[in-house]
Amino acid sequence: MMPLTLAPEGVKQTIRKINGKDELRRHLENLGFVEGGQVVVITELNGNMIVNVKESRIAISKQMANRIQV
């Protein structure tokens, strides 16, 4: 496993675990980041990322991306 921030761009990854407090985990789940789900890194800008989750593009901070294990 590795944090989402280390995942290569354009490669489909499976979300294995989401770390953090319940509130943060619920927020990420509401955005579509669920264990077993697919995520693709579109681009990274200064550590912040644009990812494709459930056919939607979402921008997340580096701190949030570090909590998502793929």
C-alpha cells in the first residue's frame, strides 16, 4: 500500500484504506472515496491533486490525499 500522493498519473488504483478521524472519513466517502473503489490521478499541482472518482473530477489537498491508501 502507498498513499495516493505517490500514485502515478493516469493509472487506475484501488482504494485499500482511508485513514483519519470519522468526520474526515465520512467527508471523503461523500465525495466518492470508498474502500474498494477506483481512483485515477489526473494531475498534481504543488502536492494538491485532481483525481477521477466515480466519473467525477475532484480536487483534493495533499493532506487528504495522504490519508487515502491505494
